[in-house]
Amino acid sequence: MNQRVRVTSPQTRLALRRRSDATRRLSRLAGLPQVGRSAIDLDDAERALRRQRRLAIRTATLLLFALAALLTAAVLTPGRLGWAVLFFAPYPVLLVLAAVHVRRAERIEAEYCEDD
């Protein structure tokens, strides 16, 4: 027998748990059925969301320090080489930081999705 299952993201489940006004209004307007709530799933979603927020704060802080270091290197470098540092160096730094951040965020999410 085919049975339809409603799949929602952790953020949607958190919003539904908190009974935010916007979610209730949208659910009423769209005529969506109530989502089954499991305390274990919601607790895991909250933990994953908190860990990912901490990761985002660490990544943003590291980005600020990296850009400050590049700016300092550009100021200390003579002539056109300083401008070259400002023009070319930030992009590889941003690429590496983004790749590491995404890999770690996906790893956090995978830890909490293994139980499902």
C-alpha cells in the first residue's frame, strides 16, 4: 500500500513546535494538515541547529581574522604587490573557508540524520 509522508526540514519542525504566528497563519491559509511531532526528532533538530549556528559564528570570526591579515599584508607590502594581494588573495581564502564550512555543516547534519 502506498502511503504519503510529509517531509519537513528541521527549521520547519522548530517553527511548528514554537507555534509561530506566521506558520499558523500559513498553515490555516494553505489548509495543510498538522505535522506529527516527535520530541526526539525536535530535540535532535534543535541540537543540530545550535551546533550549526556555532559553526557559522566560528567561520565568520575566522573570515574576519583572515581578511584583517590580508589587509595587513597588503599594507606592509610595497607598491603594486600590495594591490595584487588585495585583488587576488581573498578569493582562494573565501573558497577554502566556504568548502570547509559546508563540509562541517553537512557532517553535523549527517550525525543527526543517521538515527532516522
